[in-house]
Amino acid sequence: MGMIMVKCRQTDRVIPTGIARDRETFLRSAVFFGSTHCPACSANHNWFARDAWVEEPIAPPAKMLGAARTC
């Protein structure tokens, strides 16, 4: 599960919309319009789905988590 992100038109910074979705569901969804308050410039940004993307967290490799190896 990731966060739908857009870019602030004033500062060019990436901001979260507050909407959590997985990438596949987001790409299959109907075209929609959203509005997000921007902490970078304190304005509300209106956006279409084509202007947004899903940023999913990167999971560290199991080896780094100390997971036991099963064979």
C-alpha cells in the first residue's frame, strides 16, 4: 500500500495527498479529480489522476531484517 502523491506547482516539491492506494488499484481507477492542502506553500492544489502517482514504501531485503532462511 502506498500514498498518492502530487507535485506542488509553486515549490516543485512532492506532497502526499493523504489517500492510500496500491499502484494497481490506482492505475485501474476511473479518472478522478482531487484537492490537497499543500504544506509547502499553504495553498490547496486541485489535481487529476493523470497528475498523480503512487509512492510505495521500499521493503528492505529479508536478509537485512534478520529473517531466518528456510530451505
